Amino acid sequence: MKIYLLTRNESDDRSYDEAWGFIIAAKTPEQARKLVLPQASGDEGCAPWLDKTRSSIEYIGKTRGDMKEGILIRDFNAA
């Protein structure tokens, strides 16, 4: 399983009660983006995470052993 860093672009309007980034275990970058469901995102919703012009994704490593795909860390800007 690969590990990805998914972040919102600086040009995207970011505010309080929104997620700004995630570290995600997934097989592909596309799968990683799709794992950001409404429960994980904040007031921004899922749209920025699926839109390649509003967010970027970077491969940062791979997991050891048999890890399931999912969100490992969420960067959330709470009010």
C-alpha cells in the first residue's frame, strides 16, 4: 500500500472548520482522493479533494505489512 500527502492549494479559499490536508494509505492517487468522504472533510466538502486544480497529491512512501487503505492523519483547521 502506498502513502500519499493530499493538500489543498494555497490559491483555494481556505478558512476555519475545514480540512487542509490528509495523509492517506491507498493503492493509487485516484483512490486516495476518493477516500476523503464528507465525514472526513469539513465545511469545504469533498469537491476540493477530487478537483486536481484545487488540491495536489504527492507519493511520500509505502506502508509496511498488510495495512488497509484509509486516512492516517487529517490536518483540520478548527474555529
